Amino acid sequence: MNTFKIGGVHPKDNKLYSAHQPIIECGLPKQAIIPLAQHIGAPAKPVVQKGDKVKVGQLIAEAGGFVSANVHSGVSGTVTKIDVTTDAWGMKMPAVFIDVEGDEWMEDINRTSDVLRECAMEPKEIIDKIAKAGIVGLGGACFPTHVKLCPPPGQKAEVLIVNGVECEPYLTCDHQLMLEHGEEIMIGIQITMRALGINRAVIGIEKNKPDAIARMTELAHKALGIEVKPLKLKYPQGGEKQLIDACIGRQVASGALPISVGAVVDNVATIFAIYEAVQKNKPLISRVMTVTGKSVKKPGNYLVRFGTPLAQVIEMAGGIPEDTGKIIGGGPMMGRAMNSVDMPAHKRTSGLLFLPEDESRRGEVANCIRCGKCVTACPMGLEPYLLSRMSELKMYDEMEQHNVMDCIDCGCCMFTCPSHRPLLDYIRSGKGIVGGNIRARQAAAKAAAEAKK
């Protein structure tokens, strides 16, 4: 079995709590709060106003630029206000507030359970429909999918890599989606291949999901150009560059995008959303998320409409366990501790993890012992100990020179550090500033070029 070549670690996967739990639909909220910044890029711009009646699937905010995404209502009811909401980490963002009244859907959405196999659309039609549906990468980054399917001039896709790895410990929503909707995912892969104008796709799935490997392999045998690649367990194999290496043996250079080696990578949940958008005219208004933890009463995989309060989803899973010391949005490696559950589910919400108190405390920080474990573990070939120290000392230019923007925030460095140093905390902080500096330089250069015209 294959895997990626540089770095990586082996955390315990802890999948058993929610694995093989059937997808359960979460009930409707009394009020939905739908953020307009659920994706990388510019926030969407509202196209509704206070007092408007909306239906499920109706456009409520349009993309604020090329790298942006439409936002649709996951509920029906009355818009009460367009205001600012705060996410679980204290960040403010614009949102549409809707009082829920019934469950009335847009008439052009096909709500049947029929599997629709034929698609005669041209590539541009498919991409336009994906853009219209507001689809973004559901593996974590939330990059607008229609942008990814439009390679820049001079570059062409050769292979679609489908991410069924779900390497983040505890999370099982993608696994269950493959088991319950494998046929639709396979059709979504064929549609995406058609949009890209290619005839090859590789589905990467780690070996701890043998039933998903068997199911997707069975379906792939009936489709031309699609193969399933069983992979060894290694984190973070779900990262784009790591998955490309594992599946087709190509390495993406520092600062380059997957398309530079002819690859486009999409998560299985994104592919399922593409199927629903193209075949059923259904915009991205919900997703499957995992609610789990060793003390959670009803761990499972829940289909949640965007705008639903997370507190309501938690209640379905049996409430917050008494021994909870920390609530993580996402998984334990790349997720972040939440200071509140008074926020709505949205496109980025892949899971909620409740860690017991005795597993929530970080080890006492000690001096770096120069062991080099963080360097060995880094899947991007960086020097985390050095980048962390540079960030501490505010050496942001030097961080940029040492390729800090290549960091994928995977947490391998902190996981392997025997001194419990907060390496990723410092690197994330410095990376944010370096990214801001780069964007400022680019904006200044653009303005100077415009001024010369």
C-alpha cells in the first residue's frame, strides 16, 4: 500500500465511537443564523433584506468576487435582520438571520431519492452550475470549487484525486457518506471528470476503512477511468500535496498548486455536493458532520442544515458530557478549541469533538532539546522549531524566506514534540502576519501598475 514520502505521524484514530453510525438528519431550528463568510475569499454579498420571505435553497447572498461563493438558505421563513454574528473563536462576520416557518423548498430542486446517472452537460455548464450552487471544498479549506475546476492559462488537469482518506482522528462523516451514498459519489466523480476534460480519477482511502474501500472498488469497476487506491495509515494524508504523492507519486513544489503537476483534488463530500447540484439542482445548504468523544451519549454522523445552532446538534447527541474539558471544532489535530457552542453550523463544520478533562490539558512546556523530531515529522519539509522561534521574535521576513506559507497547520510538530512546545500556535500567528504582508505587497504592486497606465 502507498503513502506519502515526507514526514507524517501516527496518532490513534479513535474512529470507533461514531464509525458505522447511520447518517441522521438534524431537525429544523427555530431561528437560523447563516454566515456570509463560509469560504476562503471575499464574503458573499446579501441579496435579501429584512422582511423578505425565503425558501429552502433560495440564494440569499451572492459571491463577492471570483474567489468567493454563493450562500443559500437552508430553511424557509422570514429574514429578521442582516447583522454580525460571532463564531466560536470570537471572530465577527456578517450573517443573515431567519425566523423559521415550515419547510418550503424551491420548486426546481429535485428532492426524490432517485439516483440520476446521465449527465449531458458541457464542461462550462457544469462549472457554472457548481458556482451557482455555492459549492466549496468540504475537506476543511472551503476553497470555492468552481475556481479549482478552472485551471489558469497554460496549465491543464490530467487526473482527479478524490479524497476519501479522512485521516483526522475521531471524524467519520466522510466514511459514512461513502457507505451510504457511494453511487452518487461515483456519478459526481464522472461529472467532475467531464468538467475538467479528463479521463482518469483516483480515489484515495486509508486501510482503516475496508468496507468503504470494498464498496467504492465495486462501484469503480463499473466506471471507466476510475480506480480506488488503498493507502497506509499516516497523518496528514488528507492534505492535498500528501494525497497527490500517495496516489500518483508526484510532488508539488514549494509555493505551487496541485494543478502544477496536473492534479485536482476534491473531497468525497464535495463530490457528493457536485452530484446534488448538477443532477438535482440542489445548492450546498447542508453537510454531514461528526459529533463524537469518549463520553458522548449518542456519537454519530448528523446531516445538519447550515444556520442550525450547534447547541441543537449537541442536544441530539445527548448533550455535553459532564467530564468535558474541551470542545474542539473539527478533529484533535487540525481543529481548534471552541469558547462557545452558541454559533451556527456552516460549510466549515466537519465535526464536534468532546475531550474529557484528563485529555484536555497540554503538557508542561520545557526547553527545546534540539531532538529534531518536529523536522522529521513535518510533511512539508519545514523546520518548525525555527519558524516557531522566529515568530516569537517577530522575525516575519525571515519566516517568509523559510517558506512558512507552505505550512498546512497539520499539528504534526506539536504532536511529536517531547518538550510540549506550542510550535503550531506560534507558527500560525506568524504565518497570519506574513500572509498579510504578502497581500499588502501584492495590492501595492497592483496599484502602482494601475497608476502607470
